[in-house]
Amino acid sequence: MRVLLIATNREARPSYAVPAGVAYLQNALLEAGHEARILDLCFEPDERLGPLVEETVREFDPALIGVSIRNVDNETYLRYRGNLGDVRIVIEACRANSPAPVVLGGSAFSLMPMEIMKVLDVDLGVVGEGESAIVALADAIGKGEAIESSPGLIRMVDGALVAAEPARVADPASIRAPRTFVPDPRYFSAKVVGPQPTYGIQTKRGCTFRCSYCPVPSIEGKRFRLRSPVEIVDEMRHVRDLAGVRRFFITDSIFNLPRRHAIAVCEELVRADLGVSWMAYTNPLQYDTELTDLFKRAGCETLNFGLDAGCDEMLTSLQKDFSREDILNATRCAKQSGVRIVHSLLLGGPGETAETVKSTLDTMAECQPHVLTIAFGIRLYPQTPLWQSLGKPSGDVDMLMPLFYVDEALGGDECTEILQLINTFIADHPEVMVRMNFDQNKLATEVAASSLRVSATQG
Ligand code: B12
Ligand code: SF4
């Protein structure tokens, strides 16, 4: 049976992201004996979206169309951009040119499936991991059988959406590298995407942590499920040979834990000697130089520490399971081994004040990371401890609105002081490249104007 998979994401910032999830689905479909094609819209201009979908649907004539939604929005306070408009154009072009059922899926879809299905008026969606779900759907549709038992399937019954538990691949060691998918060469062209293109690769799924604002455990599951190191390295070799990829982004929630798995993957990389480099998200627990030396030998170029804060008070507030001491230790180890460090902060959470920001920046001054990214305002998602702790702030809240949490104490003066602290840090530490994801000129006035703890701001 023919299945068309459409990757709708066109976000270019902070860098392009190859639709690796869709490639896994294509692989699963091919292995199950179906025909599967990927239409990647990433580099298409606005005016080509509808026509290109129309041409592809007419020519390929699929019996099932999967539409992947990676980002519902750019998650950026005061520079918000939503993406569901693109998805609507794609769905309309599918419907106008094919009777095939349309099924939604993807990481952003799994965050708020019911809300997205309602707003896009679609009656099939898969929440969670799509490999077994898309195969089950294609099998059932191909044989003219009922689709109800497909894993993770949300569907419309008698005018109402029926929820489902997220689909999970039972044994991630069985996830096989995409064998057919050749990413668009523009993903790796320095001219198009800048100097540091990467290909996303997973070494595991799931996250056992419970950071207060983070929806990843509800997307990937609350346990770590590990892929086979040999298969991971095979996938990297395959992508390197097929598309000339030399840099990878390990897309795990956190790469360094479980530590024994990170070590096993790195040892396999050292053995394979692929001549590739990689970067990864990490947290600062369980670091020593034995580990960072191994990372370096295995090709680690950059570690991105999703710290959010640098003082124990805010780390506790955000339910991070590490301390300032852990941050200092991990930074020292990574630097000693010659690994580039990105520290990421997320300001504005419950209990944030100019004083906590000052303590955080003092820690950053001690760390001196190569890059410091600073985000302000926390995008709120259902199913997160932060959202649950707020109760329902204003009745029937539309989660697809750009909902951001900013502590109510951060009125005008406090915000102005925070901006001064950041600017002083920048002036005192020219060796640290600081990137802010918010408009400094707007911040104090916007935060002061918002009298709600939960602010809905369209910028
Ligand atoms: C790694 C990552 C990044 C890396 C990507 C590096 C790279 N080279 O690929 C970087 C740091 C660049 C990044 C940037 C951003 N990211 Co990001 N990122 C992730 C992360 C952690 C993993 C994504 C991934 O690759 N997963 C692995 C692949 C294999 O899985 P998958 O794509 O989800 O596919 C599976 C399922 O979703 C499903 N599926 C997928 N499509 C379909 C389709 C159908 C029909 C079906 C049935 C199933 C299905 O099956 C697949 C296989 O199991 C996710 C969180 C998460 N755990 O999902 C956030 C996440 C996707 N990112 C998010 C955001 C917001 C962004 C940014 C906009 C942030 C910013 N403002 O800078 C940018 C946008 C970049 C871009 N070009 O799109 C949000 C999206 C939430 C939202 N509001 O929409 C997420 C969900 C994080 C979060 N807050 O929870 N990101
Ligand atoms: S922020 Fe990172 S460590 Fe914390 S729950 Fe999310 S993915 Fe896990």
C-alpha cells in the first residue's frame, strides 16, 4: 500500500532540523512491505506549499497520508511564531486532491493532540512514537480492516475525539536506521544553512527527570529506553556515506545518562573511527574527566548543558535534579578535555528575582562557557508539573495560544534590573558569546503590562 509522509516543518532557527522521525516511519513501512514516500517541505517558499502537495498527491496517489508536526510554534516569548497555518494548507491540498485518510503525528502533535486535531478539523492522529502505529494503520487500511487497535490512535467517534495512550516502540534496540531516506542536500550546504549543519540522531528515547515545565517525558515516555550502540553507529555511518554528513546532533533528552549507555555509545564510536563530530544535550550529573576525555575521543565537539538556572534556589524551583556544584564540576571536566560548552538559561520561572538572576550569572562567570544562551518566559504545556501547579489560570485556556509563564514579581523595575545584570555580564565577559532569544527593548514594558501570572502574548 502507498503511504505519503509529509514533513511540514520549515523552521530555520536556531538551525534547520532534518525530519529524522519521518525517516524512521518510512523505514518501518518499507520493512513491512509498504511503499512509502517522504515529501519534505522544509525549503519550500510559502507559495509552493499547496501546489507541491497537490502535485505529489496526484502523482503518487497514496492510500494513506501522514502529516508530521514537529513544532506547533517557535516557543519564543515576545517573538512568537505559530506553524499550524502551514499544516492547514497542507491538509487542505491533500483533501482537495485525494480521498486518502490524513493522520497527524510528530513531537509537537503529541504535546497537545486533541487541541490540534480540533483546530485543524482532522479526525485521525497518532500520539507518541509512530513506527508501529503507521504500519498498523497501513496494514489495516490496506486489508480493509478496522483501524481501532492501532497503537496511540486518537480518532473521531460520533463527533467526539477518543483519546489514546501514547504509542511506544517496545524495544528501541529494534529501531533500525533509515535505509532509503536521502535528506535534501540543502540541509548540509553551508551556503543555505550556515556553517554548522547537523543531522539528528537518537541514542535512546525517554527521560526519567521531571523538570517542572518540560513536556518531553510526555512525548518520549518517562523511562530511558536504549538503542543498540552498534545500530546507532551503523546509522551514523550510513548517513555519512549516503549524504556526506560529518556532524551529528544527538537528539536525546540528555545524552550523558544513563552513564553506562553514553560510555557504550562512545566506545563504539571510537572503535568505528567514522571521522564525524557530534554535539548533545546533557545535564551536569555524574561528570568526571574520564567521561569527558572519552566524549572527546569519540568526536564530541559541543555539549549543550540545559541548565536553566545557576543558583540552587531556582534549580530547586524548576525541579532540576542537580546543583550549582554539579554545574561547576561538569564545566571544569568538559573544558579540561577540550570540549566546547554551551550553557542555556531559562529565566522568569516561579521565584525568579533580580537576585536569583545575579546568582545565576555569578555561576556563569565562574564557568565561562563558550556560548551562553538566555531565554526569558516559559512556554506552558499541559501535562507538566508547572502547568498542574497553576491550576486552570483563567477558565477554559486555549493551549495553542502562546502561553508563557513569567513570575508576577518580575514587573517593570525588576526586569530593568535583570537586563542591566545581563548587560554588565556581557561587558565583563567578552570571551562568552551571549545569545538572547528575546527583544531587550520590549521586555520590561511587556512584562509590566501583563498582570497575569500566565501571560498570553502575541508578538
Ligand atoms: C533535538 C531537538 C532540537 C534540536 C534539533 C537538532 C537536529 N539537527 O535535529 C535543536 C536544538 C536544533 C532544536 C531546535 C528547536 N526546537 Co527542538 N527539539 C528537539 C527534541 C529534543 C528532539 C526532536 C527529535 O529529533 N526527536 C527524534 C525523532 C526521531 O523523533 P520525532 O521527530 O519526534 O518523530 C517520532 C514521533 O514524533 C512520531 N512522528 C513524527 N512524525 C510523525 C508523523 C506521523 C503521521 C506519525 C503517525 C508519527 C510521527 O514518530 C517518530 C518516530 O518515533 C524535541 C523534543 C522531543 N523529545 O521530541 C524538541 C522539540 C521538538 N523542539 C521544540 C522547539 C520549540 C524547538 C525550537 C523552535 C526552539 C527555538 N525556539 O529555538 C527550534 C526549532 C528548530 C527547527 N528547525 O525546527 C519543541 C516543540 C514544541 C512546540 N512548541 O512546538 C520540542 C517538542 C521541545 C519541547 N519544548 O518539548 N530542537
Ligand atoms: S528538561 Fe531535559 S532533563 Fe528535564 S525533563 Fe525535560 S528532557 Fe528531561
